[in-house]
Amino acid sequence: MNKRQWTLVAGHEMWVKLANKSFIISTLTMVVLMAAGIAFGAWQANKTDTMSVVVTTQQAQQVGERAGALAGAANDHSELSVRHADSDDQARSEVTAGDADAWLHSDGTSWHLTFKDDTKSSLENYVSAAVSTNVVNDLAGRAGEPLDRAHAAMTVSTDVLESSENPGGELVGIVFAMVFMFSSLMFGMQIAQSVTAEKQSRIVEILAAVVPARQLMLGKVAGNTAVALLQMVLYAAIALIGVAVTPLSTMLPSLSGGIGWFLAFFLVGFLTLSCLWAAAGAMAPTTEDLQSTAQPLTWLLMVVYFAGFLAKGNLAVVLSYVPVISSAVMPTRLAMGTAHWWEGLIALLITLAFTVVAIWFGSRIYRRALLQTHGRVSIREAMSHESL
């Protein structure tokens, strides 16, 4: 018996998948959407936020100009200009007409920003900072206190006890969990549907006479896993290029490491699930019954999805070592800098060990349920039948 027959099946599965028009279109669509998202993000990051205030007094003019100086020094692509109006009515009219974002004025006790409808938090922040600076300067001048000492006393600095390598790690967690779930669900369901369709049409009886059932399953799993991994590598490369050309480039070192870990966990986790998807397809006599036999796997993927970004603290630590769930949780912890590389390696080895068990379990059910066409086969029935 040729022990390499599974490679022929794997090659056939890869060719069928790569030549499938819907697969090509969906992959290219995702690439275009990712490129468009990257371009939009880069445009938004470099877009200048232009703001303007209208004033009617010299004092308000000074506050507005100081706010504009603060906006310019903030290096956040913000610009604030000051317009002068001859009267309060004219100032209100300019705001109503949209010629200015807000009217800056004082009632003698406090300062006010009058907007047309919605407020603008960035404008409020700069004006508030300018007013505070003026008050501090005035009080320090009256008390004879040096201005630099007064400003130092009003400054609040931030420190962290344990720095995170990637402050955008939570967003990365959502992306990892979503990509793993959708890719595993799409490719896994296709594996199960292919197995069920071959069983329902009885083509599998011809295939099983030529290729042993175990190698037939391994070929399907290996071929689809290879294509799924290639697709993930493509998406990862586009994501890294996108980060490199945007202001998020400072995150590139830690993010690239997180993506590398994700690809490793994706490969092992997907391989585990693929064996179970094939078994689920073998237990269903028709495609209509597939939804029932594949439902536990769908639930598992939903758990992986929510655990990928909702699990925090000790729960995240525990789940990062649970096979399959670790495929989304551990890469997220590594991207956020809350786990060491050796923790990722241990979790990966645990998942690899579980993969061996999943391959044995999945192939056992696959072989024993594949040619059972009398109806839906339960796990107990599949495990109790003599090997075919």
C-alpha cells in the first residue's frame, strides 16, 4: 500500500480550492478591502483637523491665539484659527452659518464656547488649556512666582509599573479572534460539506476502494490547511505593510511578532479543527444533516471568538493554555506583552499534543462513519463500529 497517497489527495484539494472562482473572488475582495482600509486609515491619520473660533474682544483674541499655538504644538494634525467679529450678533451669525466652529466669549466670571449644534471636544480641550495657562500666568505674576515653577506645579505626568509592548493589543486581539473564527468556519465547513457530498453521492465508495479512508481524510485536511495558511500569510503580509506606511509603524516590531505567533497557532489550531470537521461531515448522511453534526464545532469557534478579546486577567492566562482557544488568546497576550515567549511555546506544544489526539479521534470516526449510509451516525455509534 502506498503510504503517500494522502499527498495526492492533498494536492488535488489544493488545486480545486485555488482554482475555485468564488475562493479567488473572496480572497481578492478581502485584499482590496484591507488595502482600502489601510489607505483610509493613513489618510485619516494625516488629515489636518481645521478648527476656528470667532471672538469679539481683545482678551478672547489672546485666549484663542494661545489655544491655536497649543494645537500647533500638539503635533496631532490640528489647526485652530481665530476670526474677529464686530459684535456678539455677528459672532452668533458666523457660527450659525458655519463660518466658525464656535464663539469664544467671557461673561466676566467664566469663559464660554458657543457651538451651532454639536460640540467639538478637541476644540474645547485646547481652549480650556489656553484659559488655564492664562489664569496660571496671571496668578503667578501677582504672587511673584516664576512662571516655569508654576507651570511645573500644574503639570501631571504619567508612569506605568509594567509597560505594554503594544498599546493596541486589545484591537489586535479582536482581529486575531475574528480572523481565526471566520477562516476556520469557512474552510472547516467546506471540508465537512465535501465529505458529506461525496458520501451522499456514493462517490466515496469508489474513492475508498482506491485510497484508504485514513489517508483520504489526511489529504483533505492537509490540502485545506495549506490553502488556509497561505491565505493567512497573504493577509498578514498586507497588514504588516499597512502598519508600516501609517503612523502605527511604531507598533511594527511587537505586532510582527504577535502575527508570527498567530500564524503558528493558526496552523496547529486549524489542523486540529479540520480533523474534527472531516469527522462531522462523515457522520452526516446528507448535507441537510450536516448542520446538526457540525453544531458543536460552531459553538467552539464562538467560544474562541469571544474569549479572544473578552478574557482578561487570570481567565486569559488560563484560556491561553487551552487547546484551540489558545489559538486566539495566547497570540493576543504575546502581542500585548503580557506573556513571555516561553509561555507561547508551552501553549503551542500543548496544542500540538492535542492535535495528535484530534487526528486519532477524527480519523477513527471518519473511517467508521464514512460508509454508513443508513442515517445520521452518532459519535457513540461511530466509535463502536468495527473498522472498515
